[in-house]
Amino acid sequence: MGFFPVFAKFCLPESTPSLSARSMHGFPLLCSFLLCNGLMVAAQEKVQKPPKEEEESPAQIRIPQTLSRGWGDDIEWVQTYEEGLARSKHSKKPLMVIHHLEECPYSQALRKAFASSPEIQQMAQEDFIMLNLVHSSSDDNMAPDGHYVPRILFVDPSMTVRADLTGKYGNRMYAYEPEDISTLIENMRQAKLLLHTEL
């Protein structure tokens, strides 16, 4: 009973000479009653007190997800690969397909570089049908050398995957890293130029 004697000493110092033996027997009972009463009052206040309205912190506020998924909010994105192929064929613009995963640090780094490049953003808005996928396409032509992420492929309006427009890596031919933005820009230009000479 370590708590009660400390409470008793606090309430009634040992140096109080006027207490009789009789009043000392009732004192622990009185202290227990006061302690219980104090706990009940505190519990009632807590129950009766209206809960504070919690303010949403910036971490709790969730911005609605758009089709851009952070790759460029000013770009018009298609929802599916099939829609992208149909719009590419109709508009005679190449389809650019970005395969990525939200939690992948390599995808996040490339997305940041892609979104911050004014040249890429402008070409994507004006000259391409754009699609970014966080899942694999059912078309095996979209994974000519594997299902890694991030990878970017170009499809011309004749629905042919442009195997000639690759990144710098032999083991992941369609992979790009943030340092490879100039290679990606050049491949985008080639997709447009070759397209115009083929039509």
C-alpha cells in the first residue's frame, strides 16, 4: 500500500499533536472516501465534457486522386490502354504509356523529374495521347522485356509498339531514371518525327 500512506502523510502531517486515537481510526476511511469521491467527480467531468473537435492535420487531408497521379495535372490522360489505342488511331498521335507503382521509389523519382520538365510536359500535352498505368496491361507487347517499373513505351497510331525507342539500359530497355530525362525527351521527339514521316 505505497500510495495510501503517502496520501495520508500529505493530508495529515505526523506532527499534528491534537488528534486523538479515536479520530485516527476514522482517518483512513475518510481519506479513502475523499479519494473515491475525487475520482468519481473527475470521471463525471470527463464523460460530460463534449469531445474536442479534432482539426485535420495536413497529413490527414487527402487530395483526390486524378488520372495524372502526379505525372502532370495539365496533361489530358486516358483511363485505359484500349482507350489510348483508339484515341491514338483517331487523332494520329502516338500513345505514350508509363508503367509505374505508387510506392516504388524509382517510379516516384522519375515522376518528379517528368512532372518538373517543361519540355516533356508541353510535348505530352500537345503531341501525345498519354496513359499511366499502376497495373500491368493485358497486352503482352507492353512488356517486351519484362514487367519492371518504371518503364515507358511508345505506340504509334498503327498500334505498333515502337521497339526502337528505348532507354539507356540493356537489361531494362524501356526504363528511365531521373538522369535520363534528356534521353526521354529525344525519344519523344523521335516518336513525333518518325510518325510524321511514316504517315
